[in-house]
Amino acid sequence: HIPRVAHPVLLIFLHQGNEPALHLSAVKKKGTVFKYVAVRLLDITIALDRETTQTVHTLSRPLLRTPSIDNDAAAWLQNYTDQIRQYNKFPGFTSSHKINTDRIYIEQLNLHPIRISFTFTQQWNFDQLNLSEGSALLHYIRLIPSINSAPISFTSFLVRHVFESPQVLKQIIRNHYLSQARQCALNLVGSLAILQGPADFLTNIGTGVRDFVYHPINGSVHGPEKFWEGVETGSLSLARGVFNGVFRGAANVTGIVNSNLVALTDEHFIEERNAYQRTLTDLNQGDQSKSISDILFLAGTSVAHGITSGAMGLVEEPLENFNKQGTAGFVRGMGSAIISAIVKPAVGLGDGAIIIMKHGERLVGDSCNVLVATPKRLRRALPRKFIKMGNSVLLNKYDELSSMAQNIVECSGNHTDAYISHMYSCKYLFIASESSLWIINRRTDEQECLQWEEISHFYTHGCCLILIIFTELGVSPKVLDCESTDILENVKRLMSMQANKMTNTRNCSFGNNTSDFFMTGSHYDIIGVKVRQQKYIFGSVNCQYNNHHDNSLDNQATLDHCHRRVRFLHSDNSTFFSSLDEEAWGLISTWRNIYSGIHSRRCLVLGLINGTGEGIQIKSTILLEGGSPICRIPAGMDFDELNSILKPGGAIIFFAWGVSPNLNQRGSIHLQMDSNVFLSHFSSTTAVATPRTGYSCVFLERSISDWWAKFWLLITTGQGQTK
């Protein structure tokens, strides 16, 4: 029956992104104790017609009852279990029909609201009913009138500290939804197709009157000019509401009359009309590219189809009935043909009128939509009062510049981000949000959004604020001129709000003297390193071709060659750090050539330098996610393999890779490392190192790309990272 149905799609879940249709969250402590249980169902659109409803009912009837179980459930369960045991000999496998009446405890139960849009189309011409025993529901289906987009809403069910048996809890939830289902009856009555025309007319008129009153009031807040614009916009909105109400109401009433008249015609005409209606779905979907001549052609086609079908019926139907039933059939066919000759042109004329009226409704809507509406005031800015408390805000007086700053964050597309505060200077607009720092050049409108984790730290020089930013080519400075010391102090205060999220600021304190360490690389002497290192910035060799690596090798041979080369690197050479970084990038570069195209795999390189002046014992390295063992490549003789101790001034490289991505998994990498001086987590998207008391963790490089990640971590004592 699918080609004949009015609504081919029965259920539509209104997704936003990749949301699941049904989401269930449960946090279980132990036994029957739950800390949190939540159920969320997306908004649903249900569209049915009479024939589909009867078909679904016929198919589901055998599933609604099981006579073999109704008699004795315990005996049925025992017999079914014995049948299974004949084929599967499970030790200790027994049947049980005891009902679990133990109480369960739920600290918080959250059933989200349910919203349903229900549409039912009655097919008066369809009369293929099976009125056998047990099909009483089909009688009621015949009596249901058409319903158009009836809103059915169930409020949320929120309770805390639930301590009930499952049976009692289900009954409470059932009563909650049944009580609201009774209240939805009025929504169904208001959505009857026969009442849709008057309701639409009143809705459009009401909207126009509201705009006619409130648009001038809103415009008067901005001044006399906006007041008169509001009067103009409100007047046009009122006119649009009247025209839309008339056109849409007339189209709905005509459609109801046509749906009843078409039941008096033959099945062949109904099928032809339904097929033609499907070709006009572009009009119902808002296709506004058709001209008035195209609309008149479509309307004329509907009228011509009705007249032609009625005229042909005057000849064909009496002859067809005469061949089957003789003279009596001829008389009966002639009477039916005369009725059809009157009804079919009327139906065609009604369909043509509906096409014209819907097009007129769209034209009225388009002419009003192009008008400039009265500007609405942006939402009041709500800066954060306490950084660690997301719900603590300051209710300041309305400021348009602050509202604009907040609107930039809200319109970024990141729904998890939240505005915290902002700072204006003559040249820049600084905005601090929950996850990002926004820097907007007010003169050129250039906008830059930096994740807090992309910032190593910041310091000042004169009236300039200097940000040290991690890029794919190592650290890079960004100098911002703040014009005066007062503005500079305000910007520093803004940056300090999220300083704990910056990669290096959260683990160590930087001043103006030590901050230069990143821009001069290893210019300073590191404790334990035997020779002062040359000026070098970790990551500066990234994206460069290294001719020491043979791309024809497989993964194991590549690791073996790298291990042999790194073994001859010692800290008594001034190029020790630059050579280590070249080897780390060489691993990534070779790996990308070995695994490319559809065989691509992500990889991660972690370099560790001991600047503490004492040994670092690496207790464990665990690959929580990935597709390889963790490869350790120590430099020189500064790593004790037996005790896993990295000697002072020593360095070691860790390398891991993931599985090939597919539809089920992204192929990410997640490495966890624990030692006596720090605890860290590294993945293909993030890096976090937490030092223990008396030590500091400094990221010399934090380069993250789609297919690789590269980190260099310097471990120092609490006094600083240099001698």
C-alpha cells in the first residue's frame, strides 16, 4: 500500500548534528544503587493515514498476546529453559520466574520532556476493512477526523532520592504521563483539519496586531527614527497577517471540501489525482522560483484534468457497466458518470484554486520579509563573577559594546562555550570565554580565536603583551600593543582569569626574565646537560624533509634505525637538542609515508628531558587507546633500562600509533605516564602534565595535527628551569 499512502515517512526525529534518537545515561554505584539516571528522547513527528494505521494494526495483532504464556507463565518459562538446555549445556544454568520486588535507590532520576507532532489523514474512499473478531479498533479508526500537526507535550519527570520497588516506580511514572495525556485531548481537538482554517486566520491576525503594537514601542527605545520604522514594519506585518489568514484559510477550507468530494469519484481518478499532487510537493516545501505564468499553468492543468476525466467517464463508465451487467449496469453506470462529471471538474477547480492561493500566500510573505525589521537589542552581557562557578554572574547595567562581545562568543557555533568577560582597547577587542581567547582588530575586523591550551604563557614588555603560542612549527610569539600601562594591566587581569588553562602557566610561574627561555630555546644551561646548547626552538624542523630517513622501510625497521641513531646522541654536544628534535620529526615523517591514503594511521611522539638534577623513575607507561606497544628510544647511555630511571640531563623519546580509522572508531591515541616527579596524559588532541610537589613541567613543544602529535616536555625543579 506504500505507493498510495498520504505520508510515506511515519516517524521523523528532529536531530541536531549526530544526536542519538534515544539517549540513556545511568551511573551505578553498586547493587541496586544508582547515582544518576536520565532518559532523553528527541522531538518526534508522527504522520499516519487510515490505510497505514490499519496495516500496522493488522501486523501487530499477533504480537499483542501469547496464549501459551497466559495460562501458566512459570511452566512456560521452565519448558522453554529445558528446550534451550538440550542444545547448550551451560553448567549452573537454571530457570527462575521470581519477580524482583527488591527496592532500588536512585539519587537523581531525570526523564526529559517529550514533544510529539502528530498528523493523521482520514481516507474516506478507503473501505477495505477486516471486521472480523478482535478488530473493533478498526471501527474507531473510521470515525477519526483528519488531524494536522497536533502538538503533544509531556513535561519532564525530575525526582531525587527515589527508594521504591521497580513495579511501584513504573506505576508512578505511568500515572505521570497518563495524567498529561488526558490534557493533550484539547490539543488534538484544536488541530482538527476542519478547524485549521479559522485557527490559522486568527493566528495570523493576532501576530499582525501584536507586531503593529510592539514594533513601534521597541523602536521608540532607540529614537524617533526607529519609532517610525517600527510603525511601518508593524503596519506591513498586520497587512501580511490579514492576507495570509485569508489565503491560507481559504486554501484549507477548499482542501477539506475537495477531500470529501473526491470520495464520490472512482478509484482510478483518485490515484491519478494523488500522483499529480506528489509532483507539486515543491510548492509545499517553499519553492519560490516559479513565476505567475507557471502557477497558472499548473492550476489550469488541474482544472483540465478534472474536466477531461469527467467527460471521458460519461462515455467509458456506462459502456463498461453495460458489458458486465447489461441494461441495469448501463443505467447504474450512467448515473455514476453524471455525478462524476459534476464532481470531477469541481475537484479540479478546487485544486487549481489551492495552488493559486498558496502561491499568493508566499508572495505576500516574500514582500514583507525583504523589509528591514526593527533592530532588536542584543541580550544583556552577563560577565562571570567567580571563574570557578559557572552560574555566578554580575548583573550590570545594559551596555551595547558588552552585549556585542558576548554575542560574538554565542554565535561562534560552539554550544559548550560561555562568555566570561572582555576588554576594549583603541586597537583590539579581547574576549575571554570558557574555552578560548578572542583577539579582534577593531580597525581591520580581523578575528583570531585561540584555545587556552594553545597558549604556553604570556608576559609583558613595556606597553606590549606578548603571548607565547604553540603552533605546528613550535612556539611562536604574538606581540600586542596595548598603548598604555593602564590598558595593559586590565588585559593582564583578563588573561589571568583563565591562566590555569594555559599549558605552562598552570604548572610553573614565569616572569619577564624566564619567559625569554622559549624564544631562545636552549640558550640557557639546563641542569644536568653537560654542554651549553645552541639556540634552538623545538618544532622548527616540522614539515621539513629529512634525508636521513629511508621511506622504503617498514615500521619496525624504521624504529630500529632511529634507535641506533639516537643511541649515539649525548648532551656533551651543543646540537644535542636539535638532533633529538630532528629524529622525533623523522619518525613522524617516515610514518606518514609508510601509512598513507586509506591505510593512514595516527601517530604520537613524546620527548622527555630531565632538567631536575636527579634521576626520574618512570613507573608506568600505559596506552589507554591505540594499536601498538609503546616504543622507548633513549638517547645515549642516560637511561637505566632495568630500573626505568632517566638520569640528570638525559632525554628519551616515546612513540606510539593508532589503528586504522573506520566507521566505528576514530583511531585516536591516548598515552598515560606516571613517574616519581609528574603524572601526565597525552593524546592525539590534548596534553596534560601535572608535576608533583617541588617540580615543574614545561612544554617546549605542543604540536597537534589531524594525523600526528608531537610533544617535548622539560621536567625541572621548583626553583626554575635554568641554572
